[in-house]
Amino acid sequence: MKWLKRFLPRSAFSQTVLLIGSLLLVNQLVSYVSVAVYFIQPTYQQINQLIARQVKLLFVDGVDVGREHLTMVDALNAKVRDDGMHIYNIKQAREAGVDRAIHYSLLSAQMSEHLGGEAEVRISQGKDFEIWIRPPQAPSIWIKVPLTGFGEFGLSPLTLYLMVIGALSVLGGWWFARKQNKPLKRLQKAAIAVSRGDYPSPLPPSGSTEIIEVTNAFNQMSRSMQQLEQDRALLMAGISHDLRTPLTRIRLASEMMVEEDEYLREGINHDIEDMDAIINQFIAYIRQDQESNRELGQINELLEAVASAESNRDGDIILDLNNCPMVPMQSIAIKRIITNLVENAARYGNGWTKLSSHFNGKRVGFSVEDNGPGIPLDQIPKLFQPFTQGDIARGSVGSGLGLAIIKRIVDRHQGEVILTNRPQGGLHAQVWLPLE
């Protein structure tokens, strides 16, 4: 049963279509069998019985053979009252197409009962519907009985009925399944948008009662999350504003300190700069980089700009740029990613940083490498969580929001960020952005 589950559809739409299609197939088979048993078979039996009566009438008074040099075929043809019925000998029957007719054992058995001996019935269905009978009274002859209009009356309506009903049923099932799953598809897209920090307009309630209830619950959740984000942003903006005022006063007060306390003033200014940087990280994390729309940009230009801006740092910055196409992105946000990664490499590395660009045919990527101590493998997945740092290997400087901000920006671009340790030592941070 496990191998069967791999081939079964998993989406609700596909499962609904499969269920409706299976039910319709069973209905078609039952309809076909019912019509065949209760309509076609009795019709065949009645026709078979009528033809048997006509054949019996040919042999009621015997066949006058020999008089006026008449053969059996000629004598029987002379007794035929129906213009459509015709008698052939074996050679004539083959020339008329008896060999191309299909043998029916059921009809042959019924005809044998009616004629009182072993008979054979064949049917040819071309332009005309013709029944061939070889009677037991004269096994050396074939009797052909054409049935005008039988093909139109017997088989075609059934086939046409089944085809039309089947097609309409499948189309109706497809339309029903599509209508039922359309609200779910819309709900899925909205949920993905909310997970990326975009809050769409409330979804219109439509579909079944259960789907309407889920849609209303989702709209309520989306409004609550949006309000929570707004409240958090307002809270952080207020905190940053309120903190910067006393920080400015402390900085001014430190500038008024005497020269004997120079070491103390430097320490205070350093702490103020760290606190100001942490506040800026909080604000950047709350903003989620929604301040600009995506536009086509060149990743190599951003790498060169960051390398040029960071060239005054101690250490070497190496650029390894490859030909990359334009990619839709928020240039300011992507530049912030590169800057954060370069700052981390300068902070935790040993004076060597490498910036590279890549293109694999579907995605454009860039990477930042350092030659520091690296990060234990079990800690790498946790680094993207807010307020988490690689304390054991790389110190504990900052607020722990740098990689969380990077992860948010990359997720909003439907991209991927990968952290690995270099075989030579150090960390290799790689970011991939899709072309579409």
C-alpha cells in the first residue's frame, strides 16, 4: 500500500477530481452494463427470433429443386417475400463478404434453438447492418438479412449518450473542484505573503461554510499580526527616540570632563556608540526593509561599493566577481546584507575577507568569506534567530540581530542564505537571489 500512496494525488483539487472521476467511471460502467442487459440484449433476441421465423418459412413447404433446372439457391430466392433478404451459396457468400462478418456465439446458440439444429450467425456492420445465417436445414447456403436503421437505433445512441454524459460529468466535476479549491489557493497565497511581512487586504469570504470560517479566522489573524507589528514598530521608535536624548546628554557631559579623566571619556563614548549601533539594529529589524520596491540591479556594483567603503579597515578585501545578469532586488536592503556580512568578517576574522559573485543559470548569488575561527556546525541553524550569537567560537559583540536581519531580507526576496565553515578555516556566508 505504501507504493500506491506515492502515485495518489496529494492536493485537495487533485483528490477531488480523482474521486469524482472514479465515481463517474463506475457510473458509466453500471450504465453501460444496464443498457446492454436490459435494452440491447433483448433487442437482439427479438430480432434473432423474427429472423428465425422468416428462415423457417423458407423451408415450410420444402424446396422445389430440379424443376425447370432450379438450384436450391434459386428456389429459395424465389420464395423470398422480403426484397432485402437474399440467399447465397458458399462461393457467392464469400464474394459478398461473409468472411468479413463477425461470428456471435450467443446469437448462434439462440438461432440454433429457434431452428432446431446447429446454426451459425455472423454480423457485419459497415455502411449497412447485415446479419448472415447458415441454417441447419441447408448448411451449404448463407442467408443475408439487412437491417436498415438498426445501427442508428441500437449502438450509436448508447455510445453517444455515454460520451456526452461522461464529458459533461467530468467538466462539471472539474468546475466544482476548481470552485471549491479557488478560495484555498487564494488563502495559501495570502498566508505566504503574511509570512514574508506583507499584509494583504482582507480576503472575501467565499466557498463552503468551513472555508468561509477559515477565511474569516485568517483575516482576523492577519489584522492582529499587522496591528502587533505596528505597535512593536511604534514601541521601538519611541524607545530609540527616548534613549538617544539621554545618550546625547551623556556624550555632551563626557566632552566636558577634565583631561585627567580622558580614559573614562573614551570608554563612555565607546559604550554610547555601541548602544547607538544596537538601537539602529533594532530599528532595522522592525522595518523589515519594506521601504523600497524591487528594481533590477547588478550585484557586482553593490559588492564593489561595499568593498570600496570598507577599504579603510585594517586587513585585505579581495573581490572575485563573475558575469551576473540583473536581478530584481531592493538595492538598499541587499547592500545592508553585504555590509553586515563584511562587518562580521572584519570583526571575527583575522584580517582577510573575500567577496565573490556567482550565477548558476537560475539564481544570482554572492558570498563573503573570512579566515576566522568559524562556527560549530550545531550552532549554525540557531544563528538566524533574533538575539542569538555564536558565543563559543566568535565572541559576543553586538545584539545578535545581524543575521536575523539578513535572513528576513533574503526571505522577502524569496532567496536563500547558507552558512558553512571553510575547509581552510573561517566562515563562508552565501546568499542566492532568484531571477524572477
